Amino acid sequence: MKQLGFIILVTLLFAACSTKNNYTVSEHLTPQQQDETMWKIIRYVGRAPDGLTFDERFYAPYDSFYIEQARQYKFDAYFKDGATHYFLVSRRAPSLVDKRVAIGGKFLLGADNTISGYEEIFRTWKMIPGYLGKARDDLV
């Protein structure tokens, strides 16, 4: 199963290197739009408070919890194809050395500019930033 996740991640990275599509976040979203988009997806990608049902994640009393969650994430890649928005976000992972975990997925926005469909495609394991594309000897 880990190999499948790795294959998906490498495929996404190779696709990101393609000249056909530009996945640079700043090419598609202003900083304000990045914040707005993160706010829309954080209740899906972020950790929920203990004991909540899925529907309770969207209740207003938990907004401050999710505001803090959103501050921990950053956009690493973004692309829009028609009504489908593709994203890669990451956050610092708990570790003795600097590592990150990432989540890749896609979502659809409804007429009221809220998420009408969401799919998480993968989550990575803890990785050293910049790990992919380097020889293992370069990391030591």
C-alpha cells in the first residue's frame, strides 16, 4: 500500500513538471484567495476536535479551532480544470527533525461558492522537505 502511495505521489510530481499545466499556487490564487480556499477545505484536511461527528465539524462554535488548524497548513500546488480544483497542502509533522506531511485532493465549488464535492486522493508519510528528486546520499 505504501508503494502505491509513493507511485501516486511521484506521478503527481512528474505531472507538475509538465509544461502543459502550471501548478504554482501564486499563478492561480492571490494570498487572500489562498486564505479563503484554505478556509473552505480545512474542515476536510485538518484534524477535528475529539468526539465530533462529521457534521459537527461545520458548526460555528468550532471556527476558532479550525482557524488555528488552517495556520498550520500551506499550499504547495494548485490547479483548476473547469469546475474541479486540485490541491496539494502540507503541514509540519511532529518529528525531531524538520519534516512535513502532505495531502493531495480535489474539490468542486457549488453555485453558492461552497464545497459541493470533495475527494482526498492521498496523504504522504513524514518527509524531509525537498526529499524527492535528491539522491539518498545528499540527505546525510
